[in-house]
Amino acid sequence: MKSKNNLLDGVTSPVIIDTREVKMLSAIVKDQSLGMVERIEAFEDIIDLEVGDTNLTRARTLERDYDLRQLFIKFEGNNPTGTQKDRIAFAQVLDALRRGFDVIALATCGNYGVACAYAAQLAGLTCKVFMPESYHSERTEEIESFGAELIRLEGTYEDVVTVSSALAEQNEWYDANPGGANTPMQIAAYAEIAYEIYDQLRDAPKYLACPVSNGTVLAGIYRGFVSLYKRGKTSRIPIFVAGSSANKNPIISSHLKGLEICEDIDPKKIKETLINEALINWHSFDGDEALYALRETNGYASHVTDKQLKEMSSYLHKKEGIRILPASCAGLIALLDVHKKNSLINDRYVAVVTAKY
């Protein structure tokens, strides 16, 4: 399967080519004459081959320029469709397959829709992707190239999540939207990021920085490190740092206010740009979970401007040789802001960047 596009809201993806092994496994998953156990095992094999185990590399130029030692970047752009969304998309499709659903439905701004469409295509499921009419992502072409049905609805992303969930319930489709019953599964999928970091560092970093939108990624990584710590694998739980678009994310604003429950933002006060789209929302579906992680680790939250995001993305391309979506740099920028204010000691620091450019 091949697809190529230039993205306004996500990644500039390379052609996606399924290997012979993936094609063979996909054929097994789609073969309904086979037993469900065999089909599920084949899809799990696809996940093991394609999803996760993303690069963790030391950013030595960043270290020298910012006078901070042992700074690592966890690059989620290595996933099949170029973002961390593949982790939860494949987990949701596996769950839908296991439970006998033929149709999977979800709302998206772009990246999650592509990931679910790709995973569903490999599993032989029908995928219905709902998107706000106001969004004009070029990822729509990629979504449709994987055989998914793209359905436009009026309203904000949050509105479309609500409507698509209701339609899924009415039509007995599998609902793959964020929040609700799917939160534990999606958090478990993102916990794998923590396990992968541990596999290389053999302990938890001092700080873990992450961009936030709905908050699921940060919450999942936190749960992963808590599990490792409770099992005696790590000597500590990282201090978490969250970065997001200035004054446009409930997790950041709620943490800075000292709130224990994530407070929604007035939608009328949010201005979307091509740079910040991946970060902004007026309601974070897993915001309470992310806020809890920040509070429990005495963490930090920081507003980040479009100018900072664009400059850091350009810097990483020129100095570290990696092309990262500007919005995905929000956590890294927030971590460097902490260092600027408090001069962090030499230790290990990890910034998760969630999408390629």
C-alpha cells in the first residue's frame, strides 16, 4: 500500500510500503475462514513488527548549545504513519477485531484518522473517520487512500467526538474515540513508551517532557513509569514536564492555576494556526489524568508560542538531523525553559517528540 502527501496538520509522510511479511499477516487477519485466535495472533504480530520501539537518541548538539548534559529525544515519528497515534490506533483495532466488530468509527483532526484507517485496512475492518468541516488537512487524501470513509460534520473537534460516539452506539460500530471506556486501553498503549525508554536507559530519567493536547500520551507514560517503579525496576519516577500552545490548552492552564480537575477553555478564545493545531483544544479528554501526573511528580507546565515551535523544529533539523513537526517540540521547549530558570544538574533527561515533519 502506498500513500504520499504534504501535511498541514501532521507529518510529511514517506510512501508507506507494506513488507511481504506484513502483507502475509494481513491476509491471515482478513481470512474469516480461519479461527479468531489465529487471526488475532497475526494482527498482534503486525503490531510487534511495525509499531513502537521508536528511536531514543542523545541530542549532543542540544546539550552543548543549552549546557544540559544527557538529553535524549524519543522520536515517535518512527511509527508507520509518522506519529505516536499508531500506538493507540492499532490497540483499538485489535480490540475491535477481538470483540467481533466489522466497523470502527472515530473523530480526528488528521493524524489519528490516518493511523486508524491504516490499521483497519490491515485488519480488514471498515473505518469511518469523522472530521470537522472547518479542518482542511491534506491527510484526508491519505485517510481515503486506505479505504476509510471520510465524513464531515459541523462543529469543533470536541463536538465531532461527541456526535461520532453517538452514531457508533446507534449503529453498533466500534467507538475508537478518546475518553470514556477507551482511556485505560489508550493509556496502556502509551505506557509502552516508558518501557522502551527504560529498556535503553535501565532506569527512569530525572525529567520526562512531553507535548500535550488531550493529555493521553503524558498520562500513559506516567503510568508506565509508575508501574516500573512499583515493580522495583527503576529507582525513581520522572518529574513530568508538559508543553502546549500558549493559552490554548486546558491542561497547561489548569496546572498553572493549581487546579486538581482540568478546567475547560472558552472555545471562542482559541485561535487555530497551522503550527498549533495539533496541540489546541478547549476540552482535554484525558486532561485529569495528565494533570494528576504533573501534580504527583511536582512537575511543570509551560505555554509555548508558535514562533518557539517553528524555531525549535528548524533547529533540530539543522543541528540534530531530525525533522520534527513544530507542535511536537512543545515538551522539549518546556523542558529547556525549566533548565533556563533553574539550571538543571547533570542527569538524564528525555523529551518525547510525537511526530515527524
